[in-house]
Amino acid sequence: MVNFFEKATDYTRNAISAGKYLLQGLAVTFDHMRRRPITVQYPYEKLIPSERYRGRIHYEFDKCIACEVCVRVCPINLPVVDWVMNKETKKKELRNYSIDFGVCIFCGNCVEYCPTNCLSMTEEYELAAFDRHSLNFDNVALGRLPTNVTTDPSVIALKELPYLPEGVMDPHELEEGSKRAGKLPSEVLTNKKDKAPIGEQKK
Amino acid sequence: MITTLNIVFVAVVNTGLDLEISFNHFLEGIGLPSSIAHLLWLPLPMLLVLSAALIGVLVTVWLERKISAAAQQRIGPEYAGALGILQPMADGLKLLVKEDIIPQKADSLLFTLGPVLVLIPVILSWLIVPFGQNLLISNVGIGIFLWIALSSIQPIGLLMSGYASNNKYSLLGGLRAAAQSISYEIPLALAVLAVVMMSNSLSTIDIVNQQNTAGFLSWNIFRQPIGFLIFWICALAECERLPFDLPEAEEELVAGYQTEYAGMKFALFYLGSYINLVLSSLLVSVLYLGGWGFPIPIELIANILGQSANDPIIQIITGSIGIMMTVFKTYLLVFLAILLRWTTPRVRIDQLLDLGWKFLLPISLVNLLFTAALKLAFPVAFGG
């Protein structure tokens, strides 16, 4: 009989605690309802890509020396460097350059190793196309600069989470001129100069 | 116009606003025989309740999407109408014009009959939902029992469509739906029985009237708190809503018994599940939250304001407040169901059956016995 009552009290206690946890969960869900949506309304709002964003590759035809380093460092030898040897001047003459962004993995090796810095990463990521062959960019397409999110009048540019002021989680309705948490690299440098100029430190 | 109003006012009798009598009086005043007047009256409340159910579903779908979005810090539908209010209409229209596919190896007769058999009992159950003293299609004597009886037709339809689809997911979903409905119907019926015992009647009208003697203090939720919880859990299980949505658990069963359905047949399932949700919320508010009753008795307010409760205008106001109160309570419960959807994880099938048979059934039996004892001990408070 005592055993039965123990069981019954255990049972009730379990049921009550389950109910309590359920109410706790409901309170959490309810609390979320008054928070502002954190979604970015994509075609109308866009996040500003970070400084080191690895988007579509930009290429400057005139700087290129057709050394093919980009091809060698590419994991799949993707860039097509079409050049001919001019026997009179004994120099390479570049005729065409292309990268297929349907295949590119945006690792950035080519950009890293390019000796003349004719390759660079842009912040363009909207590469959707109806035909995958149209993603094969030639030197003209590669030379185009993307529209900047911050200068596009039809887009509201939003800052990414690490670029928001301390404690702010929501990029909407930021105050004008609000700065990210922490110091910019340039500020860190000037601070160091104030304390002990780098030149003097060495002495 | 004035004569019409007069007829309406004359027809308002002591029991409250009765539109049927006033309508018949009006038609007889024009010169029609009473039988034809009755015939003309019959389709009106049916159409009204049907359209009310459909509009209720549209609102519920919109609410579901908006509240879900808010709970997940999203915006939800926004561009179809103001605040996306037309989104359910757009969804419905899309389903209406979609191709109707019957799988080649499916049993086409049962496949077509399934969704119909799911939807019809749900719509039929609206027969007994009262929005006011005389504002229901039919005050049948067996009232709430009719709903319990009708709701046990539904699993047959679900099993039928699951079996006829000739698909393993559908079959599993259908079997789960049947198992779930059967095991949750019993505690549901026992919870209802406790309420019925207190009001000495199966009629929904009597159940509500019995609760509205002293405003919100006499609502059944205070006399039957455990019964209320049991009923709500079982109602969620009957509607196949989370945490009891195993029959259509999309992560494991694709869409359960709905897997092979498209177009209008899928729309029937969709409609059925939402009408069922609204209906269950309505019945919870009828059985436990005082139905159309205002938290403070309207007669009391009318007396304080020096108005007679039998005054035609007061009766019309009372009627509209009653409808508003019913709808308000219902949507409060719908809101709770949606909130629960995003709070609770889905239970496993063995946990579901454990909860039904080993927890809810004994508790509801104890609740029933306890109510009977209280009714004998305190006949004043527990409807002697």
C-alpha cells in the first residue's frame, strides 16, 4: 500500500514537472513573438559582404603577362589562358582569358599567386543563370565591376553581425555613423604610435 | 424597412434572439405559407455556418503562418494583400487549378472517397456549435455526443486514403492516424462525460447555459481543470497537430496519408484539418470556457445600465457580443495550439500510445469519478 502511494506521488510529481517545463517552453516561444524579425528581405535588402569576401573574380587584361601561374595553382586548372608566342618580339601575346564560374570553387588561389595582381576577388555573389555555359566568363565579362550593395539605390544595405555596435543584434534601423565593436586596424596602429612610435621601439 | 424591423422586434421572444421565428414571421407577412417559409429558412443557417467555417479556416491559416513566422523571428506572408491576408486564398486558388492526379496502381474509388470521408464529418459537426442561445443550426438532444460519434468516422477516411494510395508512407500514416484517433477518443469522451454529468444534458446549449450563471467564475475550466487539460490534449491529438502530428510527420513519412494527394483532394485534407482545429477550439470554448458567455453576465450589465434584458436592441447587442466572445475564445485557443506547435517536439508512436492509454485514460476515469463524488457532495456547485 505504501509502495502504491509512493508510486502515485512520483507519478504526479513527474506530471507536474513535465507541465512546468512545457510552460517554460511556451514562455520562450511567446517571448520570441515580440522580437523583431531578423530576416533580410533579400532582393530589397542585402547584407554588405565582408572585406575579404571571395566572390566573382575580377581580371585586368592589360596587366596579365600570361604566365599561367593561376592555372597551375588552381585545384582544377580552371583558367583558360589563350596566348601565342610572337616570334619577332619573343614575347607572349595574350589573346583571351576565361574562367568558368560554374566550376570555380572560389578558393582564391589564383588571386593569391598572381604575380602582377591582375586578378582580384569582388563581392559579387549573384551568379544565377538559366544556362550554365553563360557562367563561362571571358576577359571582357571578367573585367566588369559589380554593382556595389551600398551604392545601389534599389537596395537597402544591411551590416553583417560582426560589423554592428556592441550589443546590437539587429541591422535594421541602425543609427547613422554607428561603429562596430572594437577598434579598426588603423586605430590600433595610431594608438601604438602615440604610446611608443614604432621607429623608436627598435632603438 | 421599418415594418421589417418591427416584425423582427416582435418576433424576439423571451428566450433571446431567434432569427428563425422572425424570418418566418416576415415571410408569412408577405403572404407565403409557413411550410414554404420554413423551407426557405432551412438552407440559410447551413450556408452561413459553412461559410463561417471556411472563413474561419482562411483566418486560421493566415494566423498560423503569421504567428509561426513571429515565433521564428520571420515576417511571414506579406505581399498577397495587406499583411499577406490573402495568402490562404492564393494557396486555395493554386490547389484548385492544380492537376488532379490519381496514381496508376492506387484504388481510385477509395482514393477519391478518402478525403471526402475525412471532411464531411468535420463539417457536419458544426451542426451543434452554438454561437448564442438560438444561434446554431440545430439544438439536437444528443449534442456533444453527435460530435464524438462523427469524429470517429474520420480515422476510417484516413485509413482508407492511406491504404488506397498504394504507398508505404501513406499506409504507415493511415495506420498511425487510426491508432491515434482510437486511443485518444476514449479519454476525450470521458472528459466530455464529466462535463455532461455536471450540466445534466448532452446539448451544447444547456452546457453553456449551465456555465453562465455567475459570469466567468462559473465556467467549467474552474470546476474541471483536469478535464480541460485532458480534453485539450486529446483535441490536439484528434486534429493531428504537433506534438501529435505523427500521421503526417514530414521528416519520417513524407506527408503520411497525404503523400500521394495533389490538387483539390489535397485541399480537402488541408481544409479538413484546419476546420477540425477551429471546431475543436470552438468546442473547448463551449465545454470549458463558457461558450458565448461574457466574463460578466450581460443581464447584470443591462440591469446596472437600467435596460431590460428583453429589450430587442439589447438582445441584438447580446447576440453579437455572444458571437464575438465565442470567436475570441476560439482564436485564443487556436493561438495556443500554434504556440504549442513551435514549443513541443513530436512524440514517438510508443510515447503517444503510452500517453493515451497509461496516462490520460486513468486520469480521465479518476476525473469522472471525482466529478461524480463532488456532484453528490456539493450539488450546488457541481450541478446537482
